[in-house]
Amino acid sequence: MIGRVLIIAGSDSGGGAGIQADIKTVTALGGYAMTAVTAVTIQNTQGVRGVHGVPREVVAGQIVAVLEDIGADVIKTGMLATTGIIETIGATLRKYGPSIPRVVDPVMVAKGGHALLAADATAALVAQLVRGAAIITPNLPEAEVLTGRSIKTIAEMEAAVPALRVLGAQAVLLKGGHLEGPRLVDLLITTNDVVRFEDSRIETKATHGTGCTLASAIAAGLADKMPLADAVARARAYVREAILTAPGLGKGHGPLNHGHTVGPFVPRK
């Protein structure tokens, strides 16, 4: 059966991040994407101009409608915006999908600096969704908020491992994209191990939606029953190629080429 991924996140009118990036990614990797939209954003490659939250009952209704009919192999969360929405999602999943693995991207701030998570919502995010998740995918600023630690170097990433484990997820992919220097290091932290991924940094402005894309690529792998480390490795390779082949759109941080796995359609004869 095709891997089913239910994405609970916000919409990006520019198409490079959020629900739009999630759908493209899951589809490009052979999965089936479903959605529960938490917010509608007004944004493009230059930044976020506004955020309009979806009513809590509508968010819950979308989740229930999908799970009662199609079901899901993995649930991926992105922009959740407020404590109320997070608590609603947590309660809904406990009732309708308690055993479905969760990939939690703790989206807090947009690339241009616009806050995408209320300041008081972090504790709710940890209590409702991070604990028990199959994997969470914080970047360094998000990990700093989650742990209360300064994380600016590889040494500080390694020192933060115990604090990240305490959050209660089964695994953490600590992303080092904010590190200084020519090398990019990510740490896959599980209960008993830390796997280090390292690549050369790509000098580019085509970085809009990289976090959403990576988390959704991991979710697609897990929905296909890939081992976690393999799903992470494939997701990182997918994102890297999407950056290298980016279409060069927009005047700011441009979108990735999510469709680099897809060939031209040839009609049946």
C-alpha cells in the first residue's frame, strides 16, 4: 500500500514552505499526502506579511475526517501557531490516532524572522506532541528554545544531547544549518546512539521551506516502513538535490525544486 502521510501545518501562499512544500515532497517520494490546515499565511520569498489562524474545531474536523476514512501511516506536524490549536490537535490525535507515529517539526520562526509560534506555546508543544513522537526536527534556534541552552557550535550541539532526550521524543534530528563555516552537521539522536551526518554547505538563497521539506521527506520514508536512519539519510539527500536544482524563483529566499524526482508525463497510447 502507498505510504499515507497526514500533514498538520500552515499554508504558504508562495508555495515554497508549509503545506504546499509538504504535499510536493510526499508526492515526489511516492507517498500519499493528506492535510489539516492550521493557518493561512500571506507570504512570498521575501517574508510573511500576515497569518490567519484556522478555528480549532475546523482543524480538528479535518483530522477526524481523514483518519476516519483514509487513515494515516505517519502524521507530520509543522506550523501550529497557538497553544489552543496545539492542545486541540493533541486531544484529537489521542482519540483518533494514538498509535500513529508523529514527525514533529517545531516551527517557531519563518526564514525572514516572523514568529510562527506564540511565545507561550512551547510547553504545550512539548507536552502534547513532542513527547512520544517518532522524531522531532529542530534547527539550532528551535533547539535553544526547547532546551533553554545556547547552541551555536558543534560542541554545544553534542552537549545538548541529554537535554534533547529529556524532551521525550523517541529521536531528535538536530539540524546544524545555522552553524558558521563551510561544513553542515546534523545529529540524529536516539535513546542509545548519536549518528552524525555531515556535508559541505551550499552557498545559495534557495533555502525557503528546507525544514518543512526535510521533515516531510522523513515522514514519507517512515510511512514506507524505512528504518529511521535510512529515512533521514534519504530525506537529507532529497533536500540537497532540491537545493542544487532550485528554480531560482522570487526576489528573496527562493523555493526548492521539490519535483526533481519526477519525470515528464507521457500519455498512454
